[in-house]
Amino acid sequence: MPTQRVAYLSSEYPAISHTFIFREVQALRRQGFDVKTASILTPGNVPLMTPEEQADAKDTLHIKDCGLAKLAAAHATFKITSFFAYMRMFSYALSLWQNGPVSLFKALAYFAEAGVLVHWMRKEKIRHVHVHFANPAATVALIGAASGLIEFSLSVHGPDEFYNINQDLIPEKVRKAVFARCISFYCRSQLERVAEYKDWGKFHIVRCGIDLSKYAVRPDPNNAVAEILCVGRLVPAKGQHLLIKACHALKERGVAFHLTLVGAGPDRESLEALAAELGIKDLVTFTGPVGQGEIHTYYDKADIFALPSFAEGLPVVLMEAMGKGIPCVTTSITGIPELVRDRENGLLVPASDWEGLADSLQRLIEDPALRHKLGDAAREIVEKEYDVHRNCERMGDVFKGARAGRP
């Protein structure tokens, strides 16, 4: 087959919190795919990104940044050159308002964005668009596909996509998509829960992954005081308040530690206040957002990685930490036990059990041999199942299979 051209659409691309999408795009390009990128929003924190990410940001279509003149021109050209396709798309957008949970304002907004997307894809001679997350960006692709001029597929991560199944049109997106990539067995099970059985054949498990050469095992940090690291957005779902409470328990037990929280988000103020209230403010560092070029510094200093989340898909930060050979403590929720196997390559605790979290952290702090054992096993499973290049070869096969299956 000739080189396959495909578009990747995200709510925000590139994004510091979703670097796995950038890695996937790069890996597919290395396979020979011609991947063009589009984003609903203009990305933030671009100065913190790597030069490669910044270059990709410049080459990405940012739909909401195109301005009214370009939006109107795209729609006018689309309508003149493909009137019936344009009207099919418009009618479908209105049907989501008339028959479904989408408001008229949102239906028209998604239609406007879909017009820009389809016009751009036709100019680029691309028929297939792949969307990460079954969110409003996927709704834009869904409406665009109603024109008959493009087709779309999904990468579903969870858990947010599984909270508002009907409002987010998940069954409809599955019906209309060429395929749905699931990042875990848990993810696939949730789609099977809401989709018709005839659509189950569209589901492909393709895990996310990391570049093993960039996330090589770090030397032992040899810290005088154990360094605990948590990387993630400072939002309620990540459970960082429990980590602060667990660290307070460590102090009460006389266990020495230092905690670093990497990331930004609305919970920062309350997290800082809790650390001050519990008397561990001087033992906790908040770094704010950190790009991929700098994140290795924090991983390399860490003795333990902690992620006490309430809700996750399958966190890439765990893959990164485990690839570095860092023992991890996290929660036994959703797809995480597919990666972290309790007492085999990490430690799992029930979600919200901050006392159990403190116990696991203390165990690792006081047992360097256990840290090394779990860290070695962590690297092993990442090498086996979460190599981004190997997994993106699988993703490429899914794209090729979808193309070969078209009439």
C-alpha cells in the first residue's frame, strides 16, 4: 500500500499532561505514516515543551484559533464544493440536539468546528482522523464523519469517558467509528458494557507506552533522606491530599522523607494549606508544571514514586517511573493492576486508604532491598508490555487493517 495519511485530533495538542499522544504520533511517523495533527484548543505551556513538541505545535491546526474569517471561508468552500455532504453534516449536528443530550448552542459550535476540520482534511487529502479520548473533540469528528467525506476512530482511555455515557454519546461514537482503540482490558470492558455486541469487534487493545531508551534505569540516587515523588495534575482525582496525610503519618512515626509534587492544577492551594496545617510544609516541594525535558531530573532523584489516585485510565507516569526502575505505590483501581502487580513489581493499596499508603511508603523507605527488587521487576514489565515503539507498530497494524477492510 502507498504511504497512509492520517490525521490526529485532540482537545489540546501538544499538551504537557498528554505527552503520550505526541510520542505515538512520532512513533507512527517513524513507521512511515504521514501524520498531520489538529487540536481544538491552542496548547498552553509551550515554552516548557521540548523543541520537537514546539515544532509540532507550529505545524498543528488549532481549530478555535483560526478566527471567524477563516471559519467562514472554510464553511463557504465546503458548502459550495460539496453541498449535499455539507447538509448531511448540518442535519446530523441538529439531530444531536433534537434527539439527544447536546444543546443547540453546542451542536452548532461542534458543527462549526467540524466544518473547519473536514475542509482542512480535504485540503491535506486525508480521509481518516483518529481522536484521543471520546470527548467533545470526538464529537467534532463524529459530526464531520456524517458528511461521508471523512471517517474517524477513537482511542478510549477512561475513566472520565465512562461517567456520562449518554451525554458524551459513547454508544453513538462506537457505532459510527471505524474502530476503537482501548488502552487496557478494563477500558475494553467498559466499552463492551455500553456498546452493542455487534460492535465489539471494533475494539482493539493497544497499550500506551514509553521510549525505553529515554527512560532508562536511573542510577541509585543515594539520598540521605528518602525522596518520594508524585507526578500528575493537582486535581481531586489524583488523590494528592491523601499523600499529604500519609506523609504526615510518616513524620509522626519518626520516618524521614521528602515529598516532591510535580504538576499544576486547582488543588495546589488546598494541598499547600494542608501541608502547612499538618506541620510538614518544609518537607514538601511543589514544582508547578514541568516539561519532558526537565522531568527526568525529578525521576532520577526519586527513591519511591507514589500515585494515590481515585480515578485513572492507565497512567503513563507510572510507566515512566517504572521504566526508570523506581518502585511505585499506587491504588488498585481501573486498569492500574494490569501494570502494577502487588508485591511483584510495585505495591497497591485501596483507593482512599491513606493509612495503608503510609504503611507501604514506610515499608519501602525502610527496606532498600525491597525497593531494588520491585524496581527491577517494574522495569521488566515495562520492557515487555509498554514499549511505545512495539505498541505503535500494533497501532499501525490496526490502521492498516481498517484501511484494508474498506470497500
